[in-house]
Amino acid sequence: MDPLVILVLCLSCWLLLSLWKQNIGKGKLPSGPHPLPFIGNILQVDVKNIGKSLYNLSKTYGPVFTLYFGMKPAVVLHGYKAVKEALIDLGEEFSARGSFPLAERINKGHGILFANGKRWKEMRRFCLMTLRNLGMGKSDLESRVQEEAYYLMEELRKTNGG
């Protein structure tokens, strides 16, 4: 068989597989413009005037729609009512953050900065409880911090720069 024919067959199979994966991966996402393989909807969004592009798309698909940037879907909320419903009325469902694979790999799932979900809630609860126990919001906290800073300076003076 000719190598050119094999290359064309491989590329067409790859393209069909990509389209199939996009349709399978949609799941419960809201409707939106059909994405192109690999580049998504980037050609349908005017980069110079994103607001107007999203406004025009919201006229067609409603206040909640899905855009694909590359192979990654992004759900767009357009308008006050849609944003209020998502962030206020359904705040618990929308409270999570996106995942940061590089940060997760470096921190091995620990830390505060990129925490998410149940772990973040536990750390937040612990931090607030600890700060309250130390006197957060009370004038007593400032005197405690100054006292500890004084003791730290005394210990540093004892070392004579060693």
C-alpha cells in the first residue's frame, strides 16, 4: 500500500476518534456551539471583543452554555440571573476549584494554596479555629505577637550573629 494512503487513513481515524471522544465526554454539559477537533470554539470567539462574542452566543444558546478551548470544556454563565443562581442559590455545588496537576504533583495533595473540596473545608475549619483560639479579632492578639517577637529577638541576640 502507498505510504500516503496509510497516512491519510491514520489521520482520518485520529480525527474521527477525536470527534467521538468529544461527543462522549460531554455528559451533562449544557448545549453550545459544536467545537472543531483539537481547537474547539476558539474561531467562534472574537479575541478582541470577547464580551460581545459571549453576548451573541448567549442569545443563541441561552445564559448557560459550553465552549471548548482546545479539548477542554468551559461552561459560560452570561447574565446576572445565571451568575446569581450559580454562586448564591447553588453555591455548594459551584464552590470547587479547578485542578492544577502540576501543583498536585509537587505538593503531593498537601498544602493550602491549591486545596480543593473536602480537604480545603477541613483546613479552613482548622485554621479558623486555631486563629480564634489565639485571639483573632481581639486586641489581646497584638500584645501576644509583640511579646513573642520580643522573646525571639532576645534569643537571636544571644547567638551573636552565629
